[in-house]
Amino acid sequence: MIITEFLITSLIVVLLPGTGVIYTISTGLFQGARASIFAAIGCTAGIIPALIACILGLAAIIHTSAIVFQIIKFIGVAYLLYLAWGMWKETGALALEDNKSKTDLLGISVKGFLINILNPKLSLFFLAFLPQFVPVQADAPVINMLALGGVFMVMTLIVFILYGLLANSVSVYIVSSPNLMKYVQRTFAATFAILGAKLALSER
């Protein structure tokens, strides 16, 4: 029963559009299916530090220390605004074609990794989320939390890859219309900026 509740809750959380989802979808649209897979891998890998921080209790330090939280938060805000600016200045079909032919797959993964690792709320999420599904009588709660975290990461990877591939499947319609492509690019740029502003204004 606990496992079923965990899987359903995790799926809902993973499906919700956040920075990782937006990044993976935009990568699938503008840089291709392969690039979107690497974006998904990077975003998923970015969960590992938050998971470890939760298990080691570092998330509790972030939760109680306003200074640490604010520092990490505003680094994350700056990074999201950087991504927004980079996407805003990318325009035209030629830029899209160039991106696909000169794709830096490692760089794409690193960006996805940084998106999650620079979000202090992810650590706080695991701190509040995982313990709920660890039985009180568990002999090895750390192992339980690692297992649950691993399942959450696998679900994240699969869902993000599907998002990216779906986005890539409709990218041909965007490529055929430079004006539409420019509009979509700037919409994603504005979305990153809004997410950055939302993070900046959040208390916790």
C-alpha cells in the first residue's frame, strides 16, 4: 500500500511542469531527440545531490539556515535568468539548424544537472517527501530512502525522455515557420525568467 502511494505521488510530482520539464521540452524542440535524452539524463542526475543531502541531513541545515538557503536560491535564480537570456537571443530557423548540427551533448546534460542542483527546494522536498514512505519499523531506513530515491529518479528519467521525444516529434511544424519558432523560443525564455522570479520571491 505504501509503495503504491509512493508511486502515484511520485508520478504526479514528476509530471508537473517544472524547470527540468521545461528545459527538456525546449531541448527536444530546438536541438533534437538525442539532445533531449541527454537533457533528461542531466536533470535526473541533478536529483542525486539533493537525495544525498536529504539522507545525510544536510537538507535540515538548509531548512534552518536562512543564509545558506538564500545563497543557493539566488545562484539558482541567476542561472535560470542566464538560460532565459540565452534562449531569448536565439532566433530564426538557421540558428535551429546550427544547434542541431553542433550539439554539445555533455553541455546539455551539465545544464540540466545545474538546474536541479541549484534549486534548494529539491533537497527540502526530499526531506519532507521520502520519510513519509519509510516504515517506522524499517531495519535500514537509509537503504529504504535510497531505494525510493532511485525509483523516483527512474520515473523522472522515463517521463522526461518521453516529454523530450514528444516535443521533438512536433518540432518539424515549428521549423517550417520561422515566426512561430521565434515566438516559441521567446515563450520558453519568458517561462525560465518567470520560474527564476518565482524562486527569487519564494520564502521557502
